[in-house]
Amino acid sequence: QQRYHGQDIYAEPECSIVTDHSRMFRDISDPTHYWICPEGQEKADYIQCPDNYAFMEKEQKCVIWEEWKWVEPYTK
């Protein structure tokens, strides 16, 4: 199980510096979406979780709203 380091940015990731192309990035203002940087792509894909689901960064997946918890953003 890979350990995920906190992001400094909770918006669209800079795909040119992303090395883990399977990693999902949270959108701090909208937990129903997340970003992913497919290999060789300059722009991140903005992906919507299924209805009634929200994205949890640590779990790296969308969970049902009842299981979703606010996680304080990492700070430097």
C-alpha cells in the first residue's frame, strides 16, 4: 500500500510534474470531483464521483456521502 503525501494545492494538479499517474487529487472546494493526470497528458482530467459519492484523498476513492469526512488540508 503506497503512502500518499499531502498536497500543497487542492486544485488542478500540474500534470507535468506528476509522476504517479494513477494518483487522484482532491478538489478542496468540491468533494464530488477529483483530478487525475493520465500519462502523457498535459491537462488533468476532472472526474465526477457517482451520485451520492464524494472523494476521499487518503482512501484514493469515492465513498458514499455517509462515509465521507472533512479532512483538514495539509499545510507546509
